[in-house]
Amino acid sequence: MSKTLALSFKPIKRDLWSDLEELFGPNGACGGCWCMFWKLRGKAYEESRGMENRQMHKTMVTSGLITGLLAYWHGEVAGWVAVEPRASYDKLAHSRALKPVDAQEVWSITCFFVAKKFRRKGIAVELIKAAVEHVSRHGGRIVEGYPVDAKENSPAPFVFTGTASAFRKAGFKEVARNTPTRPIFRYEIQ
């Protein structure tokens, strides 16, 4: 439970899939993504947007794979963060801008979605902290994020990877920047 907000967090599992559907709505959060953007490369992603992405993600969750965490505000689903080992994200593996910092095994926070009525309340920061706790419980020692370094308020679809300020507030440190607006942030679990 968050100390600053009345939030609780649950790893996505088969019995919580309907909560993710409720949060993402009929468009799959943003343009039919269903949080598959980093898992698929190029045409594979573009050709599967919408219901096919939904079904792929649902199949993963149904098989027992934990692809992220849901945040609840007084029992109502309020937000989502995708977090898995970096190797789970095919597109990330081939990104020049977000290439690995070193050879260490890391977990990656790749995506956020907060319901409109819950935005601007600090939920993204709390989701980042919950993701770190989740990684720690699963034996991970390094967590990375790939936020947008937004200089002004940007619409939610443009900051789906989070903002640099949110990662800083959660205790992450910038460790690389291969492009002007896409830093790599890292948190090392002690």
C-alpha cells in the first residue's frame, strides 16, 4: 500500500484480466496497443493492432506470465505499469536509442496507463515504486525505465513510457542518453 496515496497493487493474472480490459477500454489503452508495442517489432506490431494485440496479451497472462502490475484506488482499477525482464521486449532489444547500457541483467519498465480521472495524482510514481518491489520479490537487482524527457505537459499518448521527472521522484538515476529526449534511467536494488 502506498504511504502517500490510497493505492494497492496487484500483479496481472488471469482473474484480473477483466480489470485490465476495463482500464484500457475498447481501444486497448492507446490505438489498439494493449501494451504490445515493445514486445513486437515493425510490421508485426502494426499488423496486429487492436483485437489481435489484445488476444496476444491475454494469452500471455492466461499462461501465467506476469506482464505488469495494476494499481487500485479504493478498489477501483486506476493504473497499469508493464514490467518484465528486458529480454521479454523484442523491440527494445533492437532499439538504437535504448540499447543496453552494459551486459548486466535488467528488468524493464516499458509502459504506463493511468485512467483519465486518476491522472496528475502521482500514480505513475507509485507504479514505478511498486514495479521495483515486484522485481525485488522476483530476484531482480536492476530496474530500468525509458521515459520521455518532457519539457512541458504532453498528452498521455506521448508519454506512455513515463516521464523523466516521475522516474527521478521514484529514486531512479539517469545512466545514459543516446538521443536528446530519451534517457535511460536505472534503479539498483540493494
